[in-house]
Amino acid sequence: MHIVIVGLSHKTAPVEIREKLAFAPTAMERPLRQMLELPSVAEGLIVSTCNRVELCAATKEPEAAMAALRRFLAEYHEVSPEEISSNLYSHQGEEAIRHLFRVASSLDSMVLGEPQILGQIKTAYGYAAEFKTAGLILNRFLHKAFSVAKRVRTETAIASNAVSVSFAAVELARKIFDRLDNKGVMIIGAGEMCELAARHFVTNGVSKVLVTNRTFERAEKLAAEFNGKAVPFECFVEHLAEVDIVMTSTGAPNFILGQRQMEEVLKRRKNRPMFLIDIAVPRDIDPKVNTLDNAYLYDVDDLQGVVQANLKERQKEAGKAEAIVEQEIGQFYQWLGNLEVKPTIIALRRKLEEIRQQELDKTFGNLKDLTDSQRRSIEAMAGAIINKVLHQPTAVLKRTQNDTSGEDYVDAVRTLFDLPAPAGDDKEFKPLDESDQE
Amino acid sequence: MTANVLLFKITLLTYFAATIFYLIGVISRKESVRLAAIWLLSGGFVLHCITLAARWFATGITPVASLYESLSFFAWALVGIYMIFYLRYRTIMLGAFITPLALVLMIIGSAAPKQAPALNPMLDSWWFPVHVTLAFLGHAVFAIAAAAGIMYLLQERMLKSKKFSGLFYRLPSLDTLDSMNYKCLTFGFPLMTMGIISGAIWANSAWGGYWRWDPKETWALISWFLYAALLHGRLTVGWRGRRAAIFAIIGFAFLLFTFFGVNLFLSGEHSFRNFTGQ
């Protein structure tokens, strides 16, 4: 059995093509069933997100299946196959395994290491499992892909550093404060980015929120949203000492917070550190504030710089992730190879042959005064038993090897007789785990 | 006698291995590296305890009388205190500073003569082990404070300059490092104070005078004032962060000088020569 993948991604197709070839997440049953009707396709799975479409299948005839899937993708969406053929990629065998492992580990994502793709593949697998278009091979394949993705996430830092400005702000705060739950934040002005960052802070535990705005009503409105308190703009400086994090995004043409004022505030706070985020352009806070001890001032460019550095860090980690993927490919490929009928029959025979030899040795050890001809007939009898026992299973394996159920028998034989199957951690199917979202 | 020296060498090698894993742990994110480091260090610490006990039995006096013994004891205290801190803060970075320091102390110790000191009978008093133990525990706690201080300055510089190296992602937060500084101060300062007081009592029983301004006493007093100033500043005017970190580093430099410099360059009652009456 082989695995093939036909698909397109943000790397091979512009959005105009991707939107044409996407599958609606609410109606996956029809395309999945149609895909399974293709003569060369034994099992099927469709991953469709805004950045990629992947048709993944288990098949006996990889070349035919890939051609059929390309046609299917075009026909289903009513476009001509020629029109999209340059946007499609097809992978088979080891390449296909590598491809899905990389996609699941977010190594092929637009934003390297972004966590959504794993959840999207899990959802796609959920449909395939629900409509029974995934069988033994794809079940195992997908679960392996999930475990590879998990390994990549825990063993490398590929997803550990924020790559959006608002998340970067939260992360920096953690590098200063350790805990955020006993901290306070003040929002000055009402920029959208400010609000977004404030929301991140609140979901990360910040409990106290103060809001100030030149229009007091707007401050009150925003404060209500965060369960916070509005303070009049004229005296916001007096309240600064109460908070640890300050975010500003006013339209003021000049600095609204200077070095002298901040010095005063820090003194009132007994030098407990403060993190100031100035998202406004032109800036709201005098950059000299950053020279004060225990005050950390970041403007938009600084935060962008952090995001860039984090992306670079992710790039570095990608190398390690690729190495993990390579390791796991080998294991899975071996398992797939073990599903071949012939080597299984040979392994089964060898196993029983070993048992026969051991038991004969034991018996002959106890019965020392057997004649040679007696020994021979005992040996022959043991051999005959093996042949009789093996006859039916071997016949079934051979007969079913071209059916869709063939792999199930092979897998069962390998499990029942404990034949060496170095497929690694083939755990029981777990319920889908949606907790991996950022 | 050879048994405890052999044990000492095995301990040293274990610390060496632990140091390597700690340094790898600075770069690698692998959980296995961190575990290897902490287990090697724990194993080394257990060996070290046995080493000290063996030495004690062999010589019959608390093993802190010769340079070799006291370096070994200092390293032991350092590792022990670090392990207590590890239970609370779980940071591998701290170990990456402390383990090499313990290793260096052990290496210097291994170069020092190892014969059993014949303790000057005048000094043989119950106050001797008390004084030395308290002093070294205090030193060890302040070594942690200095390591936390160095980490604080590194982290603070990156946050201020907005240029981040790979280290940034592994250092604990500024708050954590600053709270380490404070914890060390609250434990280290009483230890050091009691160490000095017990030393004075011992001196009185040995030489009939509490304080004789010998170089080591003077330098220890200077360090004590430094830490007293830091503690005072922290409690009253909110010295913290960078300033506290710098103080902790300077304070420990003074302590190191008090320990090494005075023994090596200056003479006085505290030099090991006088202990052993050679």
C-alpha cells in the first residue's frame, strides 16, 4: 500500500486559485465519498484551509491515484485540469509522508510554527473518520503525524516565541514580571492595537485595568469592556504608579509623558519596574524614559524588531524540527512496508519454525533414548502441525492482499504473533485534542 | 586517607560532567539534558557529602582547616545551597553559573596539599566548625546572589537595548532574578553576621581578644557593610533591580578576595599556615 498526496498551498498557488479549490468545511461528506469512489483510491482524507488544500489517499497504484486525484480536484470545482496543473504538487511514498509530517508540524506554514494547522488537520481527520473514508493506513498515518507535530512542538522552540506585535508585548512583559496575575495595566487612548494587546494581557491574567481617554465617555466604555476603571485624562499621570504596564496610542502631536514625570512615578513605586508600550505614531512617550532604571519603553518599531528576532529564532529551530521529521519518516515507512503480505508470511513462518526448534530441543533433552527414526518422525510431526496451522492464515493473507481489507489482516497477524514491527509508538486512537491552539 | 582523596577526585569528575551538561543546557532545550545535569550534580553532591564525612573520620577534625579542605567545603556548600534554590526556582541557568564555580573551587583544591592538618591545639574549640560552617554557607548564598545578579544585568541589558540573543529566551524574568537577590540577602546576611560573631567569640577564647583587625577580619567587615547597605537600601528606599544586582556582584567579589586574596597575598591569623602551626 502507498500513500499519495495531491495538493496546493500558499507556496504554489495565489489566493485566487486557492479560493476556487477550497472545500467548504461544513460539507465534507460529499467530496470525501466521491474521492473514495475513484477506483485507485482505497482511503481518503481532505485537508482544506485558507492556505492549502491537500488530498491524501492510500492506494495500491500510486501513479494512477495521483492522476485521478488531480482530475478529481479540478472536476469537483469545475475548473479545467490544465488551468490548475501548474499550481498542484503530487507526492508519493516517502515524499508524501514527509510532506504531511512537515505540514502538521507547521514547517510548511506561511508563519513558521503557527499552531492552527495542526488543529485543522485534526478536524479534517475527524471528518474522514466520521465518514469512514480513513482506514488502517490513514488512521495510523495521521496519528503518527500528530505525534510528530507534538514532538516538534515540545522538543524545539519553533512555536515558543510570539510572532505578532500584541503577543510579543505579552511575552516581553513576562520577561520583566514573571507573573502577570497581580499586575495592573493602563490603556491611554483607544487604538485598535492597544485594545488587542490589552485583551491579550487580560486573558493572560492581568487583573487591574485602567483606561483613560480625552473623551471620558469612550474611556468609560472601554473600561466597562475590561471590567476596569476609567480615569480622567487630565490626571492619568497620578494613577500611573498604580499600574505596571502602560499602553499608549493617542493622536497627540507631542509627548504626553516625559522623563521627569516618569522619574517621579518610579520613585512613588519604590522602583518596582514598569513596562511601557508606545504604539502611537507620532510617539506619546519621550524615548528618554527608556534610560531610566526599571523603566522599559518599547515603541512600534521595537516590538516589530522583537517579532523579527522571534521569527529568526523559529528559523533556527526549524532545522531541528526537520531532523525530527526525518527520524519519524523512517519509522513510519518501515511500518508501511511491514504491511506487505510476502514478508509477513515469511516472518510468521520463521517465528513458528523457531518455536518448533526450541520445543524439539527441549523434548529431545528429556527423551534421551529415542532412536534416530523416532526422532525424525517427531520432527516431521511438529513440521506438519506448523504447516496445518499456517495453511488457512496464509491462504487468507494471499487471497485478500488485493482487497481493501488486506492490510487489516496483515496488521492483525503481526500483532497476534508478535512479529517484529518497528513502527514505533502506535498508540491507541485518542479522542481529538483541541487544546493545542495558541 | 587515600580513600577520601580518591572520593574527592571522583566528586570532582562528577562535577565536571555536570558542568558540561549545564553548559549544553544553556543552548539546548532538551529536557533530557536538564535532567542529566541536575542528576549528575545531585550524584556529585551525595559523593561530596561522603567525601567530607570520610575526611572527617580520617583526620578527626572538621574538614575545614587546610586550604584543600576549605575549598572542598566551600564547593559543597555552594552546590548544596544551589540545590535548595533549584527546588524553588527550577532554573537551569543558575546552575550554569554555580556548577562551573564549584568545579573551579574543586580544581584549585585538588592542586593544594592534601595531608591532614595538625590543628593548632589553641584553635581546637567548638567554635571553630561553627564559625567556618556559617561563614561558608553565607558565602555560598551570596554566590547565588552574584550569579542571579549577573543574569539580571544580562537580561536587563537585552531588554533595554532591545537586542536579544538566544540567551534571552532562557533567562528567568527580571522579577524572578530580583526576588532571588532578595531571598539570598535575607538568608545570607544573618549567616554572615552569625559567622562573624561566632568567629569573634572563637578568637576571644583562642587569643583572648574579640577583634584584632587582621586583614581577613577587615575585609570581611567591609563585605558585611556592603551587604548591610544593600539590605538597608532594599528595605527602606526601594533599591532593587540593577543596583541590587551590581551590589551582589561586588559583594561577592569582596568575599572571594577575602577568602583567596587574604590567604594568598596577605598574612594574618586566618592564613592556613597559622591554623596548622607549620
